[in-house]
Amino acid sequence: MSDVITTLLPKNINELKAYSSAKSMKLSGSTWLNANESPYAKTFDVSLDNLNRYPDPQPQAVIDAYADYAGISEENVLMTRGADEGIELLVRTFCEPGKDSISIFAPTYGMYKVTADTHNVSLNVLSQEQLINDDKTTISEACAQSKLVFICNPNNPTGGILPVEKIAEIADELSGKAIVVVDEAYIEFCEAYSSVSLLQDFNNIVVLRTLSKAFALAGLRTGFMLSNSELLNIVRKVIAPYPVSTVVAAIAAQALSKDAITQVKRQVQILNAAKAELSLALKNSKQVAAVLDSYANFVTIRLKDKAAIDVAMQSGLIMRPFVLFDQDDWIRISIGTEQELQQVTDWLNGL
């Protein structure tokens, strides 16, 4: 990088470590179980005869359909470019650079940290163990200086879940002090744990959703921010003027039809059953040291020998390696088709 460009960069951007997504690694393979994608491809009918016009900033048909799906009012829904834009919007809206902080519970989704670093917002890092085991007062006191408290539920990459009652307790303790952001990217795989019901009782809760996982639309980049209308109206001042393209809106509306949602629920049942079967096989494998209980569409395991990861990749089986709990022998396996998961057990049995 030239000296001219370096001198123009803010210090926090110059030192920023970008998020490394599963697709950014430029790997080659034949079986892809590294990005928590759905194995179910879908087709849609899309008209391209009106692309000369700007789209509706918040397409009403999609907003209404998602509100109906989530069981809330349309005024409690804001459509975003994936849940990632929701994260960025909240930090940009509520945090003052160089002054404020957000709280996270590690290990967790990496974009919370990247977004905070991008906006020169401090990071208050607590642990998943604290989130699960500490009482509401201890947690709220540890987060009280932050504007936003991010809870990924189910958590990525561990797959763990936090009861709705505890989220309510934390939000109550932080009322008037911080906004609790519940990232529910994987909630379709454990619907009973959704925090959406808390929106009617708390004005400091935001729920982030996506169509990337259970809805099998990772390539569409569509998400939703759910909260009270007062909070969302503030975020509307910050969001880009035309965040949702005409094509995206048309596909999203079809994906949220009643028949399509019925199909999603059926696919979730199949994937959850496949996850349970895979988890059992992993727990019985002599090559696996630990298997984390997962409420999402993936299973995270610790291998007895991390060299096994290279064996899998060389065979074309691509999964996601992780450093967790200061150990570099963890790997996350997305739930794919029966044939794809058979390759996982074949890989382990062949070691």
C-alpha cells in the first residue's frame, strides 16, 4: 500500500482485520459443508421489465408477508441486505465512534467485532460461559457501559442456545441502559427459542432475522430487523435510500408465500433429523474428541488430530476449521444432503 493511501486511512481502518467468510477462502472442492448453507436449491419467476425504475425502499408485499410469518405487526419490520446490514445499521445508528462500545459473548459470529472495529467502536468481550452461567445482574453489570449487547441465538459457531426467559431478564436489567440485539439467523431450526414474543414487552430488544439459512436464499442477501416502531423509525434515517432491489423483493415475496413456508418447515424437519443422526455418528467416532450440542443447521466438533482436516479437503470435502477455546482442532460441519453427510462419516471411518 502506498504511503499516500496509508496517510489518508483512519487508524482503525488501517489496523482492521477483515471478516474471513467461508467463500473468501477460495477453496476448491466437490462437497461444500463450510458455510451453513441449505442444500435445497429453489427456482423463482422474476420479471425484468421494470429495472429502469427505482425500487420500493421497503417493499410492502415482503414486509407484510414477513410480519405475518413472524406473528407481529408490519410496523415492527425493517427489511435489510442480510442480517449483516442489520448489525452495521445498529452500530452506526446508536454508537458514537471513539466513545461507545458494544458487548459480545465469545466465541460468536465474527461480524460483530468487524463492524465495531470498522466504526471505531470499542468491544467489550465476555464469554459464552458467562452468558449461560452468570445471573442476570452479573451479566447486566458487565454490559452496562455498552450501547448494544449482541446475543447470537442459536450461537455461531458453537450452536448453543439461551432460553428466552434469560434474554428477557437481561433486557429488563439493561432497560434504559442498552439495547439487546438477538441474532436469530438459525432460529427456524429451534423455533421455540425465538425472542420475537418479547418485543411486545420490551422497547430495548431488537431481533435480527435472515432468509439465508432455513429459507435457502443465501445468495439473495435478505434479512429483517424486528423491533418496536420507534426504534425502527430511527434506523430508517440511517439506512440507504434504496436498500432492496426490485429482483430481490420479487423473490423474497415468493419465498414468503404460505406454500413456500410450509416447504421450508418440512425441509427444516429433514435437516434436524439428519443433524441428530450425524451427531450420534460423530459422538461414536474414535476420531472425534468432542461434539457440541447444536440447535442450528451445523455441528461443531473437536478432532483428536487436526491433520484430518487436510485429508478431508484433499478429498474435496470442505468444512470450516475454527480456533475455539484457544484450540485449533475444531471444525464446523454444515448439515447437507444424506449423500453429503455420508461423505463425512466415510472420511472419519477412513482415517
